[in-house]
Amino acid sequence: MSDQSPEFAVFNIEGGIGKHICSTAVVKAYKNNNPSTKIIVVCAWPEVYLGSKDVERVYRLGNVPYFYEDYIYKKDTVVFSQEPYKQTSHIKKQKHLIISWCDMLGIEYKGEVPALHMNMRETGYLDPELATIPKQKPILLFQPFGGPGAQHQSDPYSWARDMHPQVAQEVVNRLKDFYQIIHVCYDFHHQLTDVIRYSKVAPKKNLFNIIRYADRCLFVDSSLQHAAAAMGKPATVVWVATQPEIFGYDIHTNITAPV
């Protein structure tokens, strides 16, 4: 714990929503090291931090009215805007991203894990589109393809992250007799047969709440595997070119590609 904790600590977080969920463990670690410090988060996905008791206030990137006057000018403030992906330990795949991030900030890591905070309405919400589907078998939530969406990637398939579409279909073929499979995806992702395709654009916490209702979860390295870990829901996660030691969690069953 710091002997001279600042009044404010500003975290500037960029990147995808999975990275944001991962960052909640880092913010928690900072708060545990500096309990009197008020943490301000400026990020691309503020909904990840809404409801967090570790954070004083959260802003969306580019929408920070009176920020300089409130938190910078003549204030006892530290600002963290470094990029953990550019740290040696991350580039060389020596440590989990959370630990590399904490090392970069100079704080002690004590095993903090990601967390998602739901209010009463969010906790009980399930999209009516899914709630009205008769449940005939246990629900398998399936995300074989990830990514940031059509606006940010030129091809719907990433060899480094996704299951090959033929492999994904073979997985469905083998499991469809045992599970009612909900395929979470974007509109531009490959079509699979014998699944309930869910490509609706929804608020992220509403999307993540599907995890609560699933009997089993099968993902690639995606935002859903981070969300499942944050919600304490074990999943099976398939890894292609990324590694669970860097981006994954012990709560999951992690399946890696043969070396």
C-alpha cells in the first residue's frame, strides 16, 4: 500500500471491450494498494465500469466536460495512460496481461480478477427474442468467431483467433443432439446450421447476461470469455494463436492448439 496515495488516479483505457473487462482487475488492484484514492476512468466502453465501487466516476473517451478543472488543474492527481500491450513482459509473453499491467503501474498484484457490476434490472434481464424460445434441451452458448465487427475488420474470419467455419460447424454437428445451441455473432460472420443465430446489436451488459442463462459456454478468445470470468461462470475456451496464460483465466477449461 502506498504511504502517500494521491487524491485522484485517472485511468485512460483504450481498445476492445474484452481488454476493458480485463482492466477492471487492474483498477481493483490499484484501489487495494491505494484505498483512499478516488479513481476516475476515461475509456471506450464506460458501461463496463458503471456500478463499480472501485471507481468514483467514469467518462466515455471524447466526452469529458470540465475534466481538466475537476481532476487535473491544481489537483493531487496521477494519470495512467500507458499501453500494457507495449510492455516487454507482454510482448515476450512472460506474464498474464493483468500482471504486466500492474507491473507497469508499479502496484502489487494480489490475485485480483475482473468483475462486471450489474444493477437490479440488468441482473434479471434476458432479451425477449431469446426468452420466448421454448427450451427443449440444455442451452449451449457458442461463440466460435470474435473480433471488433465489420467496421474494423476486413474479413469475417481471423485465423489467429477464430475457429475455422468448417470446424465450428462440425462442433455443432456433434453437439446439436445434446444442446440447444445459441450462436452469438455479428451479421457478417459465417452462417452455421442447426443453431439459433443471435446477431442482434444489443447493449453489452444485456449481451453478457445471456451467459447467466446458459447451461454451458463454448468460446474462442473473445469478450465473452472475459465476461464469463468476470461473472464467475466457467466456460470452455478454444485458443488458436493467442495463449490462455496471457489472456485467459483458471476458472475456464482452456483448450490450446497443438504445438
